[in-house]
Amino acid sequence: MKIAVKMTVINEDKFFGPGTLELLKNVAKTGSLLTAAEEMGLSYSKARKMIKTFRLETGENAIISQAGGAGGGSATLTPYALSFMEKYERLEKEVEEFTRLKFGEIYEA
């Protein structure tokens, strides 16, 4: 047996968890919110809503978008988003390790 933990960050509303993290990582990789959403099987409108919710709950933008033109648009992550992601992943790792230890103590006792 093992245990899995899913973390969600909440302010007034839920706004950051594994899905938003994956979306932002895909934006960083592809340079496009549309492509990032497509790679996850998300609609573009759902991806935009996730980004909007992040901004409303944190007061900070997650991405900087350049409007499309002949060469197409682009999206990059803000320094705030990069920092938020790094902190989330660090906390997630520590919570998972703590949970594994406690799970072992309780269920194997």
C-alpha cells in the first residue's frame, strides 16, 4: 500500500493545484497558452479561466501574452508565476515525504 496527496492552494477560491501547474509548465515549454491547453486536452476557454483565476486570487499575472500576427502570438511565464510554481513543488515534495513517513508509521505499526 501507498498513499497519494493532492495539494490545492486556496485563497477565496481554489486557484492552484496539479492542473494549473501542468498548464503553466506547458506554457513555458510551448510558448503558447493554446498549445499548452491542447496538449492537456483542455479547451482554450478553460485554460484562460485557470489563468484568470490565478490572477484574481493572487493579484499577479501568471503569463505575459504577445498578440498574434503574421508569425503568431506567444506567451511566457511571469517571474511571479515561476516563483509560485517552484514554491508549490517544494512544498508538495515535503508534504509527500512527511505523508509517506506518517503513513508508514501508522499502517505498518
